[in-house]
Amino acid sequence: MSSQGGGKGPSPQEAIQRLRDTEEMLSKKQEFLEKKIEQELAAARKHGTKNKRAALQALKRKKRYEKQLAQIDGTLSTIEFQREALENANTNTEVLKNMGFAAKAMKAAHDNMDIDKVDELMQDIAEQQELADEISTAISKPVGFGEEFDEDELMAELEELEQEELDKNLLEISGPETVPLPNVPSISIPSKPAKKKEEEEDDDMKELEAWAGTM
């Protein structure tokens, strides 16, 4: 690999990748040992008191596997710490490299600039902007081309026109309008009937007069 050629050390990327490969290998080893520990524990339970020698051998193997598993746990912690430190160092290296590249680019850009020339350029720009404003102001002024009008006369004429328009609107609003009235219905209203009480009194008087005539 390139890390072994020319006497140069491995690049940070190569070292990080190797550490990741080692972590993956040790993780697989962990899974294998955990399965072996479960198997030996099951064997010890199976033999129990029936075959103490086989049970003890199974427990011894389980202890060896547990010891290896603990060692792998410690190794993984160390490798993980080393990989994270290397990744941080690689990140810082890339950041510094990019910052240096940007600083060089800025220096190269400023090398072509003279502060005195920049000041002169800005003054020229300001003068040209002022001149442009003056030209725009001059162009925007109205030109009568020899025609002069009396402003007071024009205002009086305008007020007269406005008054005529106002009078016209008032006439349209308040003018007489012939509004047809609704027809009165030609239905004769019946006369009020005599009260029932008065009719009864007339009948009584007639009966009284008839009775007096018979006397």
C-alpha cells in the first residue's frame, strides 16, 4: 500500500479505516465468544451433578471465554478512543488547510490592490454619481418653450369649472321628480250597521205604543 512506500507514514484516512476494520473484527469476535459462553453454561447445567467432571470442564471453558471477552471489551474501548482522536485531528488538519488556502487567495487578491488607487477610484465614483444627479435634476425640470401662463388665472378657471360641476350634481340630486301615486281602490265601504241594542229599544217602543192604542 502507499503507506509503506517511500518511507512515509500512513495517511489519516488510511489509519482511520484500519482502526474501523479492527473494530469490526473484534465485534465479530465478541459475538462468537458470547455464543460460546452460552453453550458452555448450557452444557454445565445439562451435566449438573450427573457428570461433575464434564460440568466443571464446561465452567472452566466458560471462564476462559469470559476473560477473553473482557480483554476484547478493553481493546475496543482503546481503539475507539484512538480512532475518534485521529478523526478529530484529521478534521482539524483539513480545516486548517482550507483556511490557509483561503488566506492565500485573499492575499493574492489584495496584492493587485493599491489602497491609494482604491481611494482615488471611490472619489471618482462619488464625483460621477454627483454629476449624474445634477444631470437628472436638470433634465427633469419642465421647459415651457416660450409659453408662459398666469397661474392665478388658471386656478380661477379651474375653480369655476369645479363649481359648475358641483351645481350640476346638486340639481340632479334635488330636482323635482314626478312620482306617480298609487291608485285608490274603487271599492264602496259598507255603512256601519245599527247597533243591536238600539234596534231592540225601537221594537220595545213600538210594542208599547200598540198596547196603549188598544186601551
